[in-house]
Amino acid sequence: MAGRRFALSAKVLVRDEHGRVLLLKRSANSKNNRGKWDLPGGKVDTGESFDEALLREVAEETGLTVSLVGVAGAAESDLPDRKVVYLLMEGNLTSGEVRLSDEHNEFAWVERSRLAAVDVCEQFRSFLEAYGGQAG
């Protein structure tokens, strides 16, 4: 681990009015996790707060506006040159219709209890299994 840096990425569990969670399927041209289901969000740029980054990334990837509710948890992944730390937030859909960027090619609103059955990016699997098992 010596010599590798840490990077921060913020993700959000966007919930609709029915409590379903928005998942995005990574496109075939994605650098990592091709074809896996993912949460909206992304890396925090220099000088940007994590909440600004998260709201910007959600808007870029989905066209949606969300309001952040609170921290849901954390996850991490090891890459050859860095360790990525994910701050996982909960948020509610405020407005908009899903319009995907070229990073993703499908979206789905998934019942919380069904999250464990979805083929998600490995770094989020344990978290989503536990989150899906909690009472909504």
C-alpha cells in the first residue's frame, strides 16, 4: 500500500417517491466495471466539496436534481495506483427525468429489498446487501 494515494469519490442512493433506488448500468466503453450496475456520483475535483461534486455528478450522469439527506455509509476499492474511498450518501429525487450520459447505457429504479440481487460493482456489493436488508 505504501506509495499509493487515496482518492475520494461520492455516490448517492437516489430514492424516488416510492423509496426505490436508482441504479445505472456502466456502458461498454467504461474504463472500469463495464456492464455492472453502479450508483450515480463520481470523483471529487480539487477545490470542490464532496456535496458539490456529488450533485454535479448526478446532474451530469442522469439529468436529475436531488436533495441530500445524510450519510449512508462508505466503501473502498483498490486500484493499481490508488485506493478509492467512496462516501455513500442518501438523497431524494427532487426533479427531472432520467437522461443518461455516455458513461451509462441503462437505468433502473430498484426496490430496496431487491438490491442484493443486482449485479453491482464489487466495491458496493456488501454495502447494498446490508442496506437492502434494512427496513426502509
